[in-house]
Amino acid sequence: MLISVTAVVVSYNRAGLLRECLDGLYTQTRRPDRVILIDNASTDGAVAVARAHPLKPEITVLDHNVGGAGGFCAGIALALGSNDTTHVWLMDDDTVPTPTALERLLEAGEEARERNAVWPAALGSKAVWTDGREHLMNKPRERTWLALGGRHLVRSAGAYQVRSLSFVSCLLSARAIRAAHALPRSAFFLWNDDYEFTTRLLRRATGYYVPDSEVVHKTKVFGSSDADPGPRFFYEVRNKCWVLRHSGGNFTPAEYAELLLKTLRRWALTIMRSHDRKLTFSCLGRGLREGLGTNPQSNAVLLAGNQKVVAAIRTVEPSGTEPSAIER
């Protein structure tokens, strides 16, 4: 199988980190065949950094900030515009891949193909913080109910089958994306967009977490998924409500029940551990009102000011097939 990888980097006002991310891509032992940078209307010179970089990424500057969700939606759609692209490799601008990150993902994918007779729909890297500790906020749980194929990979040490993956170094099969007519939901802005999208792809397909592939996730502070999110708790609540209301088809009944119980537990723990409970309850209330009382707008509507991107979105999500159009 001839592999052609398009890397998609989403950037917003982190010029210094973006340079490190592009440096990491440039020094890969197996460099991506194409690099697309989606800039969320940065004002700190990030675009100039990208233009001066020897990697020479293809740059698309959006007309306004649509968050990580909208950025990845745009980047994946543009990546699939090339029929040569077989895989799309996603990461934020604060992600710095170690030199063998892509090579190890591709090796794991080939092993899975040999074992399962099909290339995985998604593969995810291990994310570590700046001090070498594993970033648990990006570590997926092992899949409870297995899809096609084995639970573990042998040659890729520690690799196991998953039900969802973070966009912090996630290698996706272009064939799986095209077959699903699926893109991340821009309306999520941030949080749970990667969860919703990868659970859609992995409903009946196989994905693996590959700790042999490593990236450094340079967040401001070290934390796990149960850390106090502050005002961002609003996005967790609203977007999870949207997942529960509109993406039930991503899950079996047992998986849906598990998601609901784990969501309620997570919210309870967030409230208990909050440093500002007044803020946390405010975010909970706003998130519930919007998550239960509104529907996410379509990708084409939210990115309407970017004609090239909208045209690319339409080729993946033809009119009437995008989730929000169906739900309305």
C-alpha cells in the first residue's frame, strides 16, 4: 500500500510554539508528504513564522477564530481534496512530535493491517509533558467491547485498541473519513470535538493507542482529564450534552449508558475539586441550557467566510448528510 500522509496543524496566537511544532515535523525520520497549517486569525505573527519555515506548509488563514474544532474541520477537508492523501495526521500548535513519531504510527498501522486484514481507522501517539511525565489528559482508555481485530499489537510495545482518541497527534485513515462522510463539528469550538469525531469513525472500525510514537504536549500546566477546567467547563458540559443528544448513533446501547454514567461522575468530581464553585456552577448551568436547548450549527455555516474551505467541506459532507442538517 502506497502511503501519503498530510499533516494538519491548527494554530492560534502561539508563534513560538508553532515554530517548535514545525521544527518537529521537519525533523521526522519519515516526514509527512504534505503539511497544511490552519491559522485561526492569529495576531501574533504566527503566519509569518510559518511562511519563513523551511518546511513550507500550505497556509490557510481563516477569517475568524473557530477554535480547534473548526480548525481541524477545515484542515481535514482541505487534506482530503488531494486524492493522493491516504492518511491525515492531526496536531495542535503546542504539540512537538519527537523524530520517530510518524514512523512509529505507520509501523503500528502496518502491523495492525497484517493482523486484522484492514488498516486502522485511527492511531494515536503518547503525549508527554515538558518534564517527561505522560499527559493523562490525552491518554485514551482501553476499549471495553472490541471491534474487528486484536486487543493489542505485538511489535508496537504497549499498543492497545481504543474507542476514542485525542487530536494531539492522531493519524486518521482518509478512506475511513470519506466513507463516514464525517468531519469534526466546528460548533464545538473546543473540547469533546475529538471525542465525538473519533467515536464516529471507530463505531465499527479499529483504532489503536501507540505509546511507541511520542509527542511533547506543551500545555501551560500539567494536568489530567479530571483537573479543574475553570471557565472551559462550559464547553465540556454543552458539548457533552450535544454528543448525548445528537451523536447517540456513535455508540451501542451499553456504550451510551457507560458514557452517560461517566459524564455525570466527571461533572460531580469537577464540582467537588473546583477552586471556584460559583464559576463552576455558572458554567454548568450555561452549558446545560445551551447543550439541551440548542443544536450545533453546520460546518458550512460556521466557516461560511472561507469559500475554499466550504467547497472542501461540501465534498466530504454533501448537503443534507452533515449531522446538523439531519438533526434539524
